[in-house]
Amino acid sequence: MKFWLAVATTAATIAATQVCAQDAGTTDALEWLKKIADSSRTVSYSGTFVYQHGSRVETSRVVHYVNQAGGVFEKLVTLDGPQREIVRANDHVTAYIPDAKVVLIELRSTRHLPVMLPEKLSDLTPQYDVRKLDADRMGGFECVWISVVPKDKLRYGRKFCAELNSGLPLRAQVINENMQVVESFGFFQLTLGGNFSRDQVTSRYEGRAQLQKWRVDRSALNVMEQAADTGWAASNLPAGFRKSMEVKRTIAGRPLAMPHLVYSDGLAAISVFVEPKVRELPAKLLSNQGAIHIYKRALGEHVVTVLGEAPAATVMQIANSMESKNVANSIAPNTVPNIAPK
Amino acid sequence: MQGSENVSSLMDGELTVDEAAREIARLKVSEGEVSNRETWDTYHLIGDAMRHGNSGAGVPVLSAGFSARFSERLAQEPTVLAPRATRLLPVKSRFQTIALSAAASVAAIAVVGWMALSNVKPDTPGELAKASVAAQPQIAAVAPQTAAALIAAAKPTAAPDHMHEYLLAHQGISPSTAIQGVAPYIRTVSNAGD
């Protein structure tokens, strides 16, 4: 327990030294945001939580273990619907799907996400009011509400109730322009710290999967992602959004690597995918899933798919301002890496 | 924890008559830190809260004194012990009922969405779906004026199947999923049964 206290204290100290001139309240709130962001890498816990988005409610159990070397081990077990168990050892993810007798294996690279970088935290403040609100109590733990309120209607708000010692969010909400919660996450049973054994982060299906020779699907391991100048850019970005990533990547079910650009305001991220148009687009071009809006549009010989956890207008503005920087795009789509002119 | 899983199964009607009877008996006794009865109440409270829409404000889950009035009414009713017949239904239809929360993981926080979609069509009738009419997107009313008309015309529909891959690729880079302490992973399982 002492170790975790030390880690939490260190994280808080680092955050404190790196937050630049803000008023005291905002600085304090940003420190809490940093602590929340760090908690998944610093805190061991086990518990049961509810995740809700739109009309769907999911209950799952989680064991999350961080060892002294910083390795993260995790097991998730769904409590409703079909049985699913997902085991993670750092970036190595194995999902057991008993009804299909399938084991999915994939790698999740641990990225340096914009908001994880301390110097980027203050980038949030032009777009959001970050405030520390009231103390609260959840499942026997003391927590404090941190609110991230957008200054315009181009982005969603967030609210977290962070456990006082660890910063672990006991509840997290995404709030839309009408102050409605579009996604929420909350523990209703939680144990912080505690002793872990390997059994706790091992799937109970592991033996059965081997014995019954479940199909092992490793196709996700072949996903390629490479930094590149894709030749595409958004000419009219919503206020506060900047390009945070530009790669060519493969996507399951598509034969070729395609441009993938990411625009972020530090908290929300919006992805843009560009691919050759192979057929006419369906009538419904705007869809959503929880806090995520998806918008598809034709652009000459290409199809642009834009999605992110932001209001529809923001996603559509980016989609509508996508332009090819390269005239050659209209002749030889640069989604074909081997043919694209340099 | 075994206790709460059993309670969950009991609520979902997944237990046999014998198992259910045993669980109901266990609901009456205290066990460990959190009794099964508390777990049962908590699960239902959560379900109720979720089904009553998102705002939470001003929407009482149960009116004051509901339990007392209910107990009173219940005492006057004849006792009918009729376990749910889920065991007798074909596997497929049982799946459709419970698949609403098909889901994934915590981690899943952001990923659960499309996993759920991959297992159940958006228009699948179900208790939760019917109960939460409030979850309709509110786009037209809230969009900035510049795009309002366009968006009103393009009312979002539920994400279609072929969007899973994009959603997956996107989840990996979204900072807000990281800040929720949730490492999103696992790709779509829609083709897992192939």
C-alpha cells in the first residue's frame, strides 16, 4: 500500500511542477486531471462497474494490477450478455469468446496520447473550464468531482469523481450540449490495492480453449501503421483542434493502407480516414454510437470517413473541409502506397 | 465476488430452478462484506437509474414509500412461484434477449459500444431498449446554427456494421478514453463466429 501511496504522490508532484501559470483553482483541477489520467498506470484495483452509452448498459468485473516495474495486467469479465473474458498483459490482449469458441489475440501499442503529456494539459484551458467541484462519496470511497466544461458547443463536457488518494475515477461521464449524459462509467464495487495472484489475471477459459482447440485468431496482429505525409488536410478546423497524428494504416477488411489523420483539442479526438470510392454511398451518412459521431462523405474519387467523440457539427465541419494537398490524388489515389507519386 | 455473479445470473434468468432457489435462499443471509441481498438491490437500483434516462435530475427512481405500499399490496396477493422459462427457450432466442448488453470490457468503456452492436441489431426489441427512449440523439436542437439545417436533415442513425473497423482504429488514439482510466482494446467480434 505504501508503494502506491508513493507512486500517487510522485505523480501529483510531477503534475504540480509542470502546470504553468493558471489561476489556483484551475491549476489544482488540472493536477487532478493528470492524476486521473495516470491512475490506470499507477493503481491496482479490482471491482465491478457499469458502463452505459445510449440505451445500453453493461456490467463487467475488472481486476487491474500494476506491478513494481510498471507492468499492467488486467482481466475483464462481462457480467451480462454473452460470456466474454479479456486478459491483458501490457500491450498483449487476449479475448476469449466461449460461445464462438474463439480466442482473439492482438497487440495494443501504448501510445503517448495528447492529454497524457503534462505540457499538453494546459492546452485544454482555452477550450475548457477545468474545475474542482464538491467532494463526494461512492461505494465507501471519498472522491472529488472534477468537471471539464467546454467553452463552446463544438465539444462535449466531462465529469469525473476521482478517488482522493489514487485519482482513480470512480465515476466518469461525457456530457453533451444539452447537459445530458451520453456516456457514463461507474464502479459500484471496488477494492483498491490488495494482493494479486496470477490466477486473478488469467482467464478461466484458458485451459478449455487449449483442450478443445478453440480457433485462435491472430489477424489483428498484422495491422500496419506508419507515419506518413498522406497528402490530405483539413482546411477549416473547428476552434482549438489541431492535427495530432498522420499515418497510413491498414484496417481489417481493407486490402490497402489508407490515410488516417487525427485532430484533437487535447481531450476529444476526431479521426479521418480516406479511401478510394468503390461504390456509391448509402443515404444515411451520419450515424452515432454513444458519444461518437460518424460522418461519411464522397470527395471526388474518394470517400472520407470522419468520427470522434464530439457533436455532429464538429465532426461534419472537419469532414467537409478535407482537401487533397496533392493534385495527383485525383488521378492516382494516394491510398495505394506503391503507386502514389512522391 | 462469486455471490454477485450468481445474483447477476439470477436477475438475468439464467439459472435453473434449483440454482435459482438456492440463490434466493442465499439472498436472505448476510455473507461477507456485501450481502447478496445488497448486491441484488444495487443491481436493480442501477438498472432502474439507467432506464430512467440520463439526466437523473428530478427523476425519482421510486416514489417515497413505494416499497412500503408495494409490500402491502403484495401481502394481499396470492403467492405464485413461477420461475422464468428461459431454460426451455431455444438458445438463440434467449441470446437475443440478453445480448443487449453483449459486451466487452471495461476497458471497453469506449469499445463496448460496437461490440454490443456487433452482437445485436440496433432495432432488436428488448427490455432495456424499450425502456430508454430517452437515448435518442438530440442533434437538431443543439447544433450550431451554421450546420443546424444540414444536421437536422441528417439525423444520425445507429452506427452500421461496416463502421466497426473505423471505430476500432479510432479507439486506440482517443485521449478521452485514456483519461477515463480505460485502456480500450479488443477488436470487433462480429466475425468471431465465422
